[in-house]
Amino acid sequence: MQISHIEHIGIAVKSLADAIPYYENILGIKCYATEVVADQKVKTAFFMVGQTKIELLEPTSDDSTIANFIEKRGEGIHHVAFCVDDAAAALNEVGEKGVRLIDKAPRPGAEGLMIGFLHPKSTGGVLTELCEDPNK
């Protein structure tokens, strides 16, 4: 597995409308896109900081993973995502090394990326996402 960079840091928020002004008005970084990812029951907002993105995640349903996260832990950092050349191969490799996988195969994520998550019980408590941009 070859990691090229941190693709994004995912931050769980109750409301994009409430969270976006902090990033734009205080930090001075502009939201360049929002997107609903229906199968993940989440609405996202993206900000670019150098080569790394900040992804805000607002639940669109009370039974979403993000809603459950916020209920248990409150708003804050949800996951770290790494860019890999081949998400399927990377998931297979880490799975063979004993890492517990949330996703055994890549699935579509925001911005057209193919994604797969590693369980935080196998990654030192950090929910880890592996991302592949199939357009590169």
C-alpha cells in the first residue's frame, strides 16, 4: 500500500449552516462544495487547506453513523482519510495484516472517491478511511 497524502480530516457537526461560518469567517477558508451522500445519510461540506481537505459531516437522519457519533461523543474529529492508489488492494493488504475492516471492499463516497474504513479498535482508536480517486 502506498499512501500519498492525507486526503481529508472528517469532522462531525450537528449543522453545516452553523459550522461553515467558523471556517469561512474566522479561519478564512472557503467552502468549495457541499454534497449529500444519501447511502451514508450525511451531508458534507469541503474546505481546502494546502493539499488536505477538511470535510464537515452533518447527519441527514437520526439513525446515521454521524448522528450516533455526535450523540455518544459530541461534535469533533470523526476520522482521518489517507489517499491510496488502489483502495481494494489497500483494504486487502491491511485486512491480511489483521486489521479489522468496516468495509471489505471499496464503496462510493463523496467527491467520486472510492472509500473503505478501518475499524478504530484496530487502529489505535482512530477511525481510518482509505480513499482512491478513480479519475487519477
